[in-house]
Amino acid sequence: MNISSLVRPNISRLTPYSSGKAEFSGTAQVYLDTNENPFGDNITNRYPDPIQRKLVEAITRQKSEQFSCSLLPENIALGNGSDEILDAFVRIFCVPGKESIAFCTPTFGMYRVVADMNDVSSLALPLDSSFNLDVPRILDEAKHAKILFLCSPNNPTGNSMSAERIEEILQQFSGIVVLDEAYIDFCPEKSFLPRLSEFPRLAITQTFSKAWGMAGVRLGMCFSSPEITELLFRIKMPYHINVLTAQHALERLQNPSRFQEEQNIILSERSRLEQELPHFSCVLRVFPSDANSLLVQFSHAEEVFHHLLSAGIIVRNFAKVPRLEGCLRISVGSPQENTLLLKTISSFSASQ
Ligand SMILES: *Cc1c(COP(=O)(O)O)cnc(C)c1O
């Protein structure tokens, strides 16, 4: 199915808002076009660039290098966090009250939330026993869904989906596939970014919130065919990426060595936790992870959760969630934080 026939009719017809800043992209001496206050630092008193040309170019370069591929600016749309992009997909493709999306559980909770917010129904299909994609079931049961959200590496399980299975879905599913690669910086060799041009109905979302250490900055990205990029541009709020976000991200992109150093520490700390945690009697299982978190099954998960809490350590409690019974999701912290975590779990084990 081609993309334009999947788009909601009102979005196809939409004439986007045209901002002063979008109509004129050169430099001028005097800006009297957008009712700004002329006083101030000439940065924060001005509206941001609605197309974020410089930032998009910097991301194009960095991502092409990081993932050994050749992206173009027309493959990239930005979002105020990648959550905003997930919502945009539902609004572009799904008619409220009529159409549906699908995703595979257990997974990131926002897919259901963005569907619910838009009065779009969601189909939650179970991942198989190793938290991998159940391709025949997806192709059968999700065949009428407009969008299929896949998350690899998956949150909260931490594992990546098999590339062969993702590929099979990309070849056979007739709607839009949004592949959420929020954690891909921790396993860049598994990204589908180098294969983007093979699949016109594939969109890949990534974020600066996890590996890049900019969760507070709110900047997400979507990589897709120019046709999908254009749709994301069409429905975005004119100035959704603010001046400070763009400035901060540009500075960080100019210094990728810090990114690499932090990455190395996080990955070696993840290995340390993977090795140490199984030594405690209360730990039943540490699930394999390609992300910066570990899903850990405990014999007394609620007690461990509260024991950690009373020591001032907050982890994510999935103990009562179907298929994640007894599990806590633990983010990989700094070396000192992880040492404190291990010490606290050790004191729980000793008290049992
Ligand atoms: C954290 C997370 C996001 C959200 O990222 P933002 O860019 O901070 O909005 C998206 N998907 C998954 C799977 C996540 O874990």
C-alpha cells in the first residue's frame, strides 16, 4: 500500500500554518515579521528556526557516521522528545474512533497512551516466550492496523528483536512500521537505519534522552522516507523545538567524545551488574540486555523494591505486570550508584 492512501483524509487536505520564519529563510538586518520583542540577547527573544536547518544538518552528519549510512536532511524530522513523534504518527495515519494501531507486549507504555489520547484503538499482541516478535501472529492479527509500533531494544525487557523477524514484518505488513530505537546507541550494529531506503513505510525513532544524556533537553528524531518526513512537518507545531534545546544539542553534537566515554562506562557497568546480581539468593534471573537497563526477576520483588526505596534507591517495579511477575527494571547508573545498589541488595539477601 502506498503512503498517501494510508494518511487520514483531513491530514492530506491540511494547509499547514505558515509562520513568518518559515517564509523567509535568509538573514536580514531588521526582523519585524513575527511580533517579537527586539530587546534581549537576540537568541531567546527570537522564535526558533521552524525547520531547524542547522540542527538537522548536524544530526544528519552524526547519524550517518555513527550508523555507517548516508542520510539526507529530508530523511529527518525532529520532535519535542520522541514521545511527540509517536503521537504524531497516530494523528497522521489513524482516524479516531475507527482505526487502530498494534504493538507487542510487554513493551513501552506510550504506544497505548498515544492511541488512547487520540481515540484510536490499540491491539496488544504478546511477544513470544523469549520476548521476541511472533511474526505469524502479528501478520495475522494486526493486518488491519494502520501502524505497528516495534521497540528494539525493547523497554522494559532490554532485549533486541531479531533482525530477520523485523525484516519479515517490513516486507509483509501493509501499514506503517514505527521502529522505536530509543536504546540503539547501546548496540548501534543492530540499527535498521542503514536499511531505511529499502522500506518506504518504515520510520525509525531515536532520542537524545537515553545514551546522549539529554533527557531534560527534550529532543527526539524520526528517520524515514521523504514522504513520511513531509507529513511529520505538515502537522508539527510551528516552533516545537525551542532555541535552548537546539543550541544545547548542537554543542553536544560537536563534542562526541564525551558521548563515547560515557557509553563505554555504561556498557562496562552493565556487564558488572549482569555478573554480580546472579550471586544474590533473592535474584532468580537477569534477562539479557542491549539497553542501559536490566530486567531482573527476584524471589521477593516487592520486598526488594521497598528495601531499595528505604535506602533511597528508586527502580521500576513491574512485579505485578503480566509476563513480568517478580521483575524490577534497574537502570545502569554511575559506578558509585551501582556499588550502592549491589550493597543494598546484598544487605537484603543477608536479612532473609
Ligand atoms: C524513553 C523512551 C522513549 C521516550 O523518549 P523521549 O525522547 O524522551 O520522549 C521512547 N521510547 C522508548 C522505548 C523509551 O524507553
